[in-house]
Amino acid sequence: YILGQAETEVEYTRSWPNKLLAFYVAINFGLAGSLVALASREKAIKISDCDALLITLGIAGFFVWTAYLLVRNHFSYLEYRNIQIKFQKENLEKTHKEKFLLPENWFILNRRSIFARGQGWLFYFFTTVLVTAISIWAVWGSKYL
């Protein structure tokens, strides 16, 4: 039962960053696109510096929250994956290692680090940084269209 729950949680934590990133990109690009569209109209609607600063702070806060959720999700993934590895190590290493030609690192526990198995989740983090930069550029760039 515990192994089944760990497997469910591993799959959940693998799918969560996709959903989070889609939501993050949609919100940011919706805001950025709206500001650019309003600023490029014939009768342009410009935002003040104070409003631009408040929007920038909102975007930065949203980025921090998203980054926190990504890191927390990554640590949850590592914990649940380690539960699976411990079970596999205790029950399957001797019988299945040669049978399935598993790699040497298959039964090694993951350390709790943002860089452990980071090639996946760091992509999402980099994408949120990129989207944040584009959104902030749109906020301040729309003032000069």
C-alpha cells in the first residue's frame, strides 16, 4: 500500500510542474499582451510609472511564489522517489539487476538538493525566469510604444 501511494505521488509530482508552468505563462503573457495591445492602439492607454512599478512587483511576487512551489514539488518528488528506491533496493536489487540489465545508479538514493535530478525541474525554473523577464519588459516597454 505504501509503495502504491509513493508511486502515485511520484507521478503526481512529475505532472505538477507542467500544470504550474502553463498557468504561470498564461497569466503573465495575458497581462503582458494586454499592456502591449493597450499601448499600441491609436488612442493609446499608457500606465503611469507607479502602476508599472506595482505590476512589476506583482509579477516578481508571482515569480517567487511559483519558484517556491517548483522547489517544494521537486523535494517532494525526491522524497517519494527515495521511498521507491529503498523498496526496490530491499526487494528487487538481487533478483532483477542482472535480469533487466539495470544501470548501476538505479538503486542509489537521491540527496535532497535542488540540483539532484535537476535537469527536469530546472527547465521549468528557467522558463519561469524567461517568462518573468519578458513580462517585465512588456510592462516597461509598453510605456514607450
